[in-house]
Amino acid sequence: MKADVIVYVHDIISASRSFPLTPQGIISRFITGRYLEYLENADHILAASELTKDQIIEKTNYDGKMDVVYQGVDNLPHKSSEKRDIDLFYVGSLADHKRPAFIRELFSEAVEKGYNVAHVTESDMKGKTYREVSEAKLAELYSRSRYYIHPSRIEGFGRCPLEAQRYGATPMAFENSINEEILGESYVKIKSVNDALENLESERNHDLISRGIRNSERFKWSKTRNELKDVLTSDSM
């Protein structure tokens, strides 16, 4: 009896990239092409978001079953802090789709203006740098932050701004499809470095903080497990 192939897809961002005509670029293009072929042969695809689902439809010839199963963001330990001494926080890489030039410029100008900024990255930027942190430390950093910067052009899901919301930090982000889907009306929309700096200068909107916390509560691992169980059970019948 042939087993069904069920694939969980976080994103296919690489399918939209233009690869350079270098040995590494050619290899990356080949791997991406093979991955998309693999998806087309799946019996059932689970996408991390509606955006990822739409991209799969656009970039492949897949015509089988496909559902969206959101991830949970409630795995970090509970942490509360009376102080919000980090004005701006960022977690992640500086890959091209994250707008690295924007992040560097924002952090540089924020430091020059006297703001306390911190980031968990593998890159040297202005502000306090953390290379590796435990889950407990990450929860602490979120709980001490006023704003979380999320300037990505595209994401398959967008975990970090949701984690930030869970600890009472307010995401600032560009308006795009994935942010509208995942964050809705619970984030500060920006278009430039100046927009972000102006928000740092003002008091945070308490209604927006509450909306952020409620929004993050939509994404629980217990819900993810139940939805995965339902899919696996229905596909095995």
C-alpha cells in the first residue's frame, strides 16, 4: 500500500528570486527547481499561510489537496517585566527579503538619537548584539521591548512579530500581504526610517498593545496539533 506524501511548506520565497550566473547561483536555481517538482508530486500540502498557499498555486502545477495550518507561537516561557528599557528590538537574519539596508540605517539613526536598541543577529549593527540566546533570554528581551521592527518584504509566516506581541511589544512593519494576514490591524504601519523613528518618539498606543496580545493568542501550538491530527486522520481513512 502506497503511503500518502504530506508536505508542510513554510515558504517558497526562493522561487521568486533571480539567481546570478555563478556556480552557487546555478546550484541554488537547480535545488529550487527540484524542490518545486517535489511539491507537485505531493498528495497533500499544508501551507504555513494563505500567502504561501497562493504562491504554491502561482509557482507550481500542483492540483492536489492543500490546506493552511498556522504555527503556534506560545512555546517560549512566560515572562513579564516591569521595565520597557529596550526601545527597539529585532530578531533574525539580514537576508535580502528582510530589507537589511533599512534595518542597519534605522538602528544607526536610533542609536545616534539616544535610543536603546538590541538585536539577535549574526551581523554587527549598532546597538546591543546578542549572537545566541536561550528561549528564556529571548522571552526576557521581548518583554523589555517597546517596539519590534519587522521590515520584511515577504515572509512565509512571520513568527517573531507575533512572539513580540505575546510579550506586549508593538511590531512596526511595512504593509504587505503576509502582515495583513497574520498581524491584521494590530501593528504600526511604516513606510520609511523616519516613520519608525517618529513612533519611537511617541507614547505607545495602549489599545494597539492589547490588540497585539489578543492577536498573538490566535496562534497556539495546541490548535496546530489538532489541525495536523485532523489532516493525518482524514488522509489515512
